[in-house]
Amino acid sequence: MSGSRDAIIVGSGLNGLACAAALAQAGRKVLVLERRHVLGGRAAVEEFHPGFRCAPALDVHAYAEQPVLVPVPDGRWMMVHGESDRAADIATFLPKDGARYREVMPVLRRIAGAIAPVLALTPPDIDHPAAGELWGLLKVGRGIKKLGQKDMYRLLRWGPMAVADLVAEWFEFEPLRAAMAAPGIHATALGPWSAGSALTLLLHHAGGKAPTGTADALVESLKKAGGEVRTGVEVASVLVKDGRVSGVALTSGEEISAPVVVSAADPKRTLLRLLAPAYLAPDFLRKVRNFRCNGTVAKLLLALDALPDIPTCDSRGRPARIHIGPEIDYLERAFDASKYGEFSAQPYLDVSFPSLHEPSWAPQGKHVMSVHVQYAPYRLRNGDWNSRREEPPSERGVLIRYLLETCGNGGNAAWSAAPAERRNRRRRAPRPSWTSARGSRP
Ligand SMILES: Cc1cc2nc3c(=O)[nH]c(=O)nc-3n(C[C@H](O)[C@H](O)[C@H](O)COP(=O)(O)OP(=O)(O)OC[C@H]3O[C@@H](n4cnc5c(N)ncnc54)[C@H](O)[C@@H]3O)c2cc1C
């Protein structure tokens, strides 16, 4: 067994690195083991095409704070600014909705602000909450009470609702309803008609973001405090001796001893694969097996020669995201497919241009386009992503063509993945790189 440490951390995602840095700063001898060759887990900034980089699983800017460009089926675009005093674009489509937007946004922000501290709380033990946990909850409760009776009732009523019902109370214009409902389903295994999706919407408006340099800063702080990091090493199992953790075994056969092993891999991998079932109580094991944590998102990264010929920023120059999902029913149908283990034939897409925030991620004048594709269940009912990738499924064709057409000017196809259409594209049209479409799934 190789040299002992005080603690071994499995995985170098943000959580693993934060834990390792804190332990190292407290004077512990720490070793981080990462199976990949880059540090940062899903937050790692990686080159996906020569000269083009991106952090595929991390938004560069807080999701709910960015302006959103909404393509409208008649070929026009509507900019939803995310600010209550900027509803002119919406009012052009339906004056009534513009006025409602001005009313609703401040309420939404107020309520989201009151529940925001929940995001920083360690989830309490429901059966036996500790005093500190109760104190934390009490503080959140006080913030909510300060909202006043009207907003408190709103919160109680909105939280359990389906986001489709909530936006229907606010707006009439269907593309606006769908765009406003999107944060309720973003990165979840929920559809707009799922109960509780309205709470997800509120939490999105409450949440911040991890800045893109977080992983690098954590690695630097870990190393400064004397922590060690090894990449390209996969932990095969956690070793147990006399009922106590004694270290880890790597897939290479090497064993490393430590009295403490912190796994920053996901709970199912940690408890069902790294640890032998004999060490866990049957009831606990059953709960872990039934824990639903299936991913529903795929990321498509494209290296662009130029930005597409559409408004990519709002009138104040703030980079916008593009929402693709014109109706609530469209979003629900996209979700339906994933319930039955299939990817959506017509998915909900959230398109952004991270290089507008981080110009160093693309060569000068060029851009990175990041497409959040939902729903793409991690586990497919028929086959898996590798075997299905080799089929020429019409569904995949629909996905890519839909994305490209919607990014064209006025809804027309400016360019496409299909070779015949690509020949016709205008010279300023973006050039896709498919490499990451094949390899970006976690
Ligand atoms: C598609 C997607 C989009 C997201 N978008 C955002 C966003 O916009 N903003 C945001 O804040 N969060 C986002 N998240 C969530 C974000 O990725 C996580 O909050 C955060 O990065 C998770 O960090 P982590 O340390 O828990 O896990 P991870 O980043 O997953 O790190 C786990 C690490 O463990 C390693 N590992 C696993 N098993 C082993 C093993 N056996 N041996 C050695 N190493 C191992 C993995 O290689 C990985 O590096 C997104 C997640 C996904 C999947």
C-alpha cells in the first residue's frame, strides 16, 4: 500500500476540490484522485475543437439573469430582458402581457430573494434536525415572513404548482409563456405540467452561479496548502478493514491508505459501485437504489466562424440566450419522450454564446455556441448512447435541423448539418464542429 494520507478525495469536481482545499488549509495531508486528465469535473474548461474552449456543464452567467431571445413562429424575435422596466419588446406582441411582465417580475424577484438563503443551507436531517439546522431554517422563515402576507400566500400557492399553470395566470402570448416557464424545467427531470416545477422556477431566479475560474482557484489554493492531486487515476473501490475505511484501490491495482475517504463522485456510483453492498444496511441500500438522479441534459458545443445573423445581445449589449420551445405543449412533449427512456425528437433548447462573456475561449472574431439540449435521458430504454449514435435516426436529424433552422435569420435555414444544405449557407454562417456533440455527455 502506498504512502498514507489523512484523507483521500475521490473526484476533482468543484465539491471535491472545495473539500480538499478546506482540509488542506486545516493542516490535513490530502490527496485528490481524478480519473480524467483535467481537474474541475463538470466545471472544467476544456478545448473541444482546436482554439475553442468551454466549460460544457457550467453557465458562464447566472441562467435566470440573462436576456432571452425568443423566436416567434411568425418569423419575428422577441427579447425578454429579465428586467421589469424593459417590457417594450413584449408589449409589441401583446400590450397586456407587457404590462403583466412589469407587474410580475418585481414580485418574482422579491419572493425568489426571500427563499435564496435556502440554497446555501446544508439540507437538514428531517427526522432528527440539529439545533444549527433548525436555526438556519428559522432564519429563512424570518426572511419569508418579512415578505408580508400577500407575497407569503403567493409563495405557498406557487411553490407546489405546475409552472405551466403559473405562467398561464400571468401571460396570454404562448411563446412568452413557454419562455417564462423554461426555468421551471431547466436541467430537471420535470415537464412544465409537473407539480412543483413552479418552485424550480423560483429557485432559478434565486440562484447565483459558480464563476468560471472557480476550479482553477480551488486547485491553486489546495496546492498552496500542500495538497496533492493525481489525474488519470480511477478509484475502483473503497477499502474497508475491521469495519473501518482504510483507503482506496485504483483500477491499476495500486492501493493507497487513508483513514478517511471522501467521495465527490455521485451518490449512486459511490455507494453502489465503490463500496461493497455488505457494508450498508439493506434498508439504506434500497433507498439509494431508488434515488432518482438521472440526467436529462446533453450539451452540444459548436465552434463558429462568426456569430449567427440574429440579435445575440440585447439593446444594452448584454449577451442573450436563445430559447427554443415555442409552446408549453411542445416542452411537455419533449419531456414525455424522456419519461419513457427516449430522447426528444423535438427537444427544448437553450442556446448561448459563452465566448461573448469569455472572449479568450475562441480565436479572435470567432465564437463558441453552447446548446443545452433537453431531454436526453442518461439511460436510454433501448440500447445506449454509443450504440444508438451509429444509427442514422430521423430523430437526431430533426434535432439538429431544428436547431439550425431556428438560429437562421427569421426562422429560415441559413445553414445545416446536411451537406446539401451546408453548401448553400451564407459565408458569414457559423461552421459547426461536431466533435463535442459526440463526446460531451458526462
Ligand atoms: C449538463 C449539466 C449542466 C450544468 N450546468 C450548471 C450550471 O450552469 N451552473 C452550475 O452551477 N452548475 C451546473 N451544473 C451542475 C454542476 O456541474 C455541478 O454543480 C458541479 O460541477 C458538480 O461538482 P461535483 O464536484 O459535485 O461533481 P463533478 O463535477 O461531476 O465531479 C465529479 C468528479 O469525480 C470524478 N470521478 C468520478 N468517479 C471517479 C472515480 N471512480 N475515480 C476518480 N474520479 C472519479 C469525475 O471524473 C469528476 O471529475 C450542471 C451539470 C450538468 C450535468
